[in-house]
Amino acid sequence: MTLSTRHLLGIKDLTPQDISLLLQTAQQFKEVLQRPIKKVPSLRDITIVNLFFENSTRTRISFELAEKRLSADTINFTASGSSVSKGETLLDTVNNILSMKVDMVVMRHSASGAPHFLAKHIPAAIINAGDGINEHPTQALLDALSMTEKHGSLEGLKVAIIGDIMHSRVAQSNLYLLGKMGAEVTVCGPPTLIPKHLAEAFNVRVEYNLRKALEWCDVANVLRIQLERQNQVLFSTLREYNLSYGINRRLLDSLGKDITIMHPGPINRGVELDSDVADSGQSIILQQVENGVAVRMAALYLLSNRQQA
Amino acid sequence: MTLSTRHLLGIKDLTPQDISLLLQTAQQFKEVLQRPIKKVPSLRDITIVNLFFENSTRTRISFELAEKRLSADTINFTASGSSVSKGETLLDTVNNILSMKVDMVVMRHSASGAPHFLAKHIPAAIINAGDGINEHPTQALLDALSMTEKHGSLEGLKVAIIGDIMHSRVAQSNLYLLGKMGAEVTVCGPPTLIPKHLAEAFNVRVEYNLRKALEWCDVANVLRIQLERQNQVLFSTLREYNLSYGINRRLLDSLGKDITIMHPGPINRGVELDSDVADSGQSIILQQVENGVAVRMAALYLLSNRQQA
Amino acid sequence: MTLSTRHLLGIKDLTPQDISLLLQTAQQFKEVLQRPIKKVPSLRDITIVNLFFENSTRTRISFELAEKRLSADTINFTASGSSVSKGETLLDTVNNILSMKVDMVVMRHSASGAPHFLAKHIPAAIINAGDGINEHPTQALLDALSMTEKHGSLEGLKVAIIGDIMHSRVAQSNLYLLGKMGAEVTVCGPPTLIPKHLAEAFNVRVEYNLRKALEWCDVANVLRIQLERQNQVLFSTLREYNLSYGINRRLLDSLGKDITIMHPGPINRGVELDSDVADSGQSIILQQVENGVAVRMAALYLLSNRQQA
């Protein structure tokens, strides 16, 4: 079986069958990661360039680990210290790298749509590792794998996505994926951080009251407050945000049921999530990170020429 | 066959036989790069350190790809975040790295002559990846390979090198190589950017009129305007430079013949080269990039102990 | 034989038997490094993350070389350009990396005790590559290997540690190691840079006069003046430091005996050590660097699961 697409630019372009294939393949790779020897020869002699035009720890390392465990050769490129600062266009930078006969590109960029632009111009398979406020497809896939492991199926699962919906590519990729896979979704956050059109476009519930959203859901996917993406002051202070939308132990205990807590990281402890929630048995945050490597191995493998051959 | 030199510090030190051997070996590696499996075991277990004291995207990645395709182990060193900022001397930095039993060093440095200085003091083979305004030998070799592929031979080929001749290590390495291989050369640019002694030293034509240079040549190697290397204002504005020395479609079409366009990159689009020229069928700019990996594999291979053994 | 400890956090935690085992194993790896093929398959398929929260050239490269020569897969993490700048806690950063199923962590951090904190919380083996002003155990081990090679045994060897004792994790690790292995130690430097409690804690001689210290010792381990760690002015000027505690040729020649000169690097030439001393036959500084790779291979190997299996 193969994917219906040559790139992984966003969940928007995937069919439910694509998503299922990615999750099943990730599950198989996850079994590999439990072994003492965590490496497979699947992508031996394939060269992958990690083009990170935006800072990242976990995503870059997660992809690099996935690549090395598939036995691929990896080249890291970060924007600082590069010809980008000499004024080169994005297309020129990438075309140059591709002329060196690179097989695949993993790319993070602050501009929404940057990987889509490149996909029109270059032959190598591209995986979007996050573009602006648009999509972060491997994050939605690892979230889906984590929810499936915990709750059996996404069909009918009640998921609340909580926080800064407007600036979050994680939220948007999750909205696409959960819609395609039959989950029910509520978005919850301050009115200023939930664009009206988005809730309508995805046909999801909007809830401004955190307690009500938590009482409703099976899973709370708590977003990071991304101060670095906000150009305007959209809520008053971090302390006030915490008072209205931060999740603490007392609130969770008062719900009378066990909901699952997720977070894409890095956590602002004491802002959107208290430590005694993040580190509790209800949290599957570290499982998400673990699943990230398996999901990225699956995406790389399914998009490689090895798979298509 | 082996090279007459233990290092690749500059084209100046090579014999015509050395250059031919490098180009032939690069041609063989280029065939490897067309295969689905682009890797050869030639330098397995050899450790190469890439010492980049100056920013670079394409050259660093090109060398790293060449090394990985030869199955060498690579270590990257960049000046920022290093003990260089703690005030260590260049010789101490390199001696330390060599005491760790590194086999080869690829080095870029802003000081002209830095790799020559090291070659006197250390036993490992050194490849100069660009030193100040002196030489950039692998660039001249990849330019030569690209011209040979397009025009059959360098003997008698008419090459115009256009732009900032004075600050260009690319120009200087090309002047050495083209002279040794029997090409005819014209340098063209504003009088302030063509040092008189250089034209005399290399016995090349000087032409201040761009149209005349293009009418004469088979190949135009268009240099990047390197604003970062100019301490004085040597031409008035980028717009005026573009009006006098920028190459556009209309100018090319008016020549009544097809000349080959080359550029070492990164391109300042709209300054020295317009986009409809850079991306046209006359341009072999991306072939140059592709040939860069093959040429660097050839240099690494021919200078390694593996070859000498 | 195995180490009595699961991590290498400091020399303080090692038994004399541990130290001997590490040195013997390093000696065996050093023989490997003399061969044309310097690689062994010992840690094939093991993934090691190098977490450097502080700048370093030689230590990071030395570890990376050690890892690659053991055939491990390596991932480099440096603080700049990471989620650390997004306000993530150290434990979150490391937990995330470990959720990706990393086998070992090599860590440098500006906070004394950072690796000890992590060792309490995470399952992977940790090697301390320098923590604040506390310990730098692999440096003390490579110093010990270098002294053993030169002088046969540490038992009864007279070692003077000279310079900024107070801010030096190198000094502290050496003090622990030399004490456990039966060497005699004198610390020498300006009174402001030798904390009284330290000399008492380690039961070592204190000598403020450089000439007297040199006349007494077999080996002078000369520390780097670490301007970056001093918050107060603890000596007047570098020139004055050099006049009182810098080691020059004339002083060495006047001793009437050959002492061994060591330095952890990077050297401030003309401050704590003159060039004609650093580069002389009495200096074993570059052997120290060479031994660094062997000692790190030994530590990685002995702490890996491969060894324990």
C-alpha cells in the first residue's frame, strides 16, 4: 500500500486511508523501537536534508532520530549561519541543495505555505515539519497515534483542543485529522484566540468555559501559549490566562472522571498546565514524544522511493 | 595515478595533469551519483573534520554530502560557539583537533593563506574550501567540469569572468585553472573592481564594456557582488551596477548567439543576473552545483590515504 | 569487570578500582586509535545525545569522535537555537529527548550539579562533560592517563596544580582523582583564587610562590585563566598574573630538572603559559588531547548496556 500523495505537506491533503496507513506503519516501527537494536536498514544510502528555518529542539531531533533509525544519511541545515542571511531566495537555497541529489527534504519554515511552494518546483519528497500558522502534520499524526493507543479508536472520541487556537498549526492539523477520522471536537480558549471562521470551517463546537469543555471531553489537547507568534496583546496577562484556562489538579479532580491530558510541548509549566497535571498518570505527554519518532519513521518510509519501488 | 600534491590548497599549485586527473575522477563519481544507490565505500572509517570559520550553506553541505557518499565519518566545526571565541589561536584549535587522529581537514577561513599556514604545521591532508580573497579551488574545478561537459574541452574555450574580480577567490582560482588548461580569458567589470596587476599577472584581456565581453565569449561566468567583502564603496549603487553589468534577457537575445551562463551562487537576482537568465536553458548554474559534489568526492578520494595506498 | 556506578557524574563517586578500570580500558582503545582503521563496532546501533548547554570545541568534538569510533549514532544538541530559549525546564528538555529512546547522554551545563539532578530522574546513562565549577571527570581521567604514560604510576607522583583553582572543575576533578590514586598534590596560585576550605577538604599543600611549587613537583598541570567564569576582579591584570604565575622558558630552565607541563586547553598563550613552554618537549598537552578520545571511548563503552550485557 502507498500514500495517495508524494509529499506530506498537511493533513488537509490526506485521505482517511492515508492516515490509517501512516498510523499502522508507525505502530510497526514503534515495535522496532522497543527492541534492544532500534535500527532497521529501510532507508540505507538515502540522503535526507533537514531544512530548519525556524528554531526547534524536539522536532528536529525527533526527525533526525527517525532518519538514523531507518539508516538514512542526514544533513542538517539551520537558517542561522547560512546563505539565507546573504539574501538568497528560498527556492534558490533549496534548488541548490536538491541539485546535490538529495532524496528527501524535511522542512520547517515560519512562512505558511513555504513547503507547498517548494513542492511545486522540486522533485524530492517534502515533509512539512511545521509552516507558520498553517500545519504541522506529523504532530497531528503522533497525537492521533497516542489517542488511539489510549482510547482504542478516534471514531466518536470527544477531543477538546484548548488554548491559542488561532496561532496554532498543531490545532489546525488536529482539526483536519480528527474531522477525517470521525472524532468529535470542541475548541476552547479566550474568544480573542478562536477565529470564528475556523470553528465554522471545521464544523466544531466552540466553548469559552474551560470547565464545561473538560466535563464534555475524553481527551484534552492543551496547546502551548506561543508568545513568540503573537503580534498583538490578545489576552491580558499570563497569570490571568492561567486563572481562566490553565489546568490544575483541583480542577481535574472536581470533574468526577478521568480525562486524558496531552500537550505538544514545550510546556509553559504554571501557565497552560500545572506540574502536578503534566506529570500525572492522566498525562500521555511523554508517550506523544515517543510516538513522534515512530510516526516520522512511518512518514519517511512511506514517502521514500524504497517504498514506491 | 596520484596527485603531485598532498593538499588541495589552491589551483596555483596543481599541474595540468593534476587538474585532468581530478576532473576524470569527478566524472566517474558523477556516474555513481546517477544511480539509485549513490554511496561508495571508498573512505569507510576515515574521519574528516569540516572546519568552517566563515558562514556557508552550499559549500559546507556539498562537502558533507561528498564525504557521506564516500562513507567517511564527518565532524562539523563552525566558528560560532567554539573555543575560537575564547581567544585560542588557529594553530592550537587545529592541532587539538588533529591530536584526536583526524584523517583529513576541509577548511574555510576569512584570512587568505590560513590553510597554507596550517599545511606547514600539521600532518593531515587539507582541502581549502575558500580562504579570504585568495583561492577556492573546488569551485574552479566544478566550473571546469561544467564547462567541459557543455563545450567538450577547455582548450581554446573563450571564457568571460564578469563582476567583482578583485574580491573574488572564485575568479582567482578560475584564472589559474583556465590558464593552465589553455582557455582564453577576458575579465570584465567596473575598473574599480579589476586590479591592474591581476590582469597582467594572468595575462588576460580586460574589457570594461559588458556587451563587448559577451559578444566575444563562449561562456560567461558571472560573479556574485559580495557586499560583505567590500570595505570601500567601489561602485555607486546596486541599481547602477545592474544597469552597466547586470545580464538580462534582452541583452542576451541581442547577441545573435547562445552563450553559456554560469554563476557560483548565491545569486543576487536582479543585480548581477536577472531571473529569466538564471533560470533559462542557457544557464548551467544548477549543473555546477551538482558537479560540486562529484568534484569534492574526487578531491577527497585522491588526497586520502586510501588512494595513496 | 564493570564500574561501580551507572553514570559518570564525577570522580568523587568513583572507587580507585573504577579509575583503574577506566584507564586500562582507555589504554586498550588507544591502541585501536593507532591502527589505520580506527573504528570498532562496540556501540553499533546505540544512540547517544550530546547535550551541550555551554560552548565547547574540543570536548564536544572529542566525545563525538569517541562515539563515532565506537560506531554509535550521535545526535548533537546545543543550547542556542533550542526550546531552552522558549523557557522549557531542563528536566522537560531531557525527558523529551529520552522519550525518544536515547541510550546515553553526554552533558555539559553551566550549573554545578545539573547532571546529578537529571541522573535522579532519567533512566539513560549520563556522562558529565563539565558542570559549572564542580567536576569534569573525563578531563581528570585523560590527565591521569597522560601522567601514567609519562611517569609510570600516579602513586607518590608529585603534581602541582597551578592557577585559578577556585573556578576550575578541572582542578576539582583532578584533586579527587589524585587523592584516590595516591599522588601528592600542591595547589599554587594567587591567594584570591585558592579557597581555603578546598585545600583543607582535599588535604593538599598550598603554595603561593610559583617557583617553589615548580621546584617541588614532577608534573605541573597549568590551568586556563577562565575570564568568562569570574564575576569579580580577583587579580589585577593579565600582565601581572603572567609576571607572578605565568610559566616561561627561563623559569623552567632555572629549575635544574625536567618537569612535565600539562594544560587542559584552550591555552592563553603569554598569560599562564608561554609558547616556548607549551610547544616544548616537556609539554604533553597534545598527548592529553589524544588521550581524551581514548578515555571517552572507555567511559562510553563501560557505561553502555553492551558492556553490562
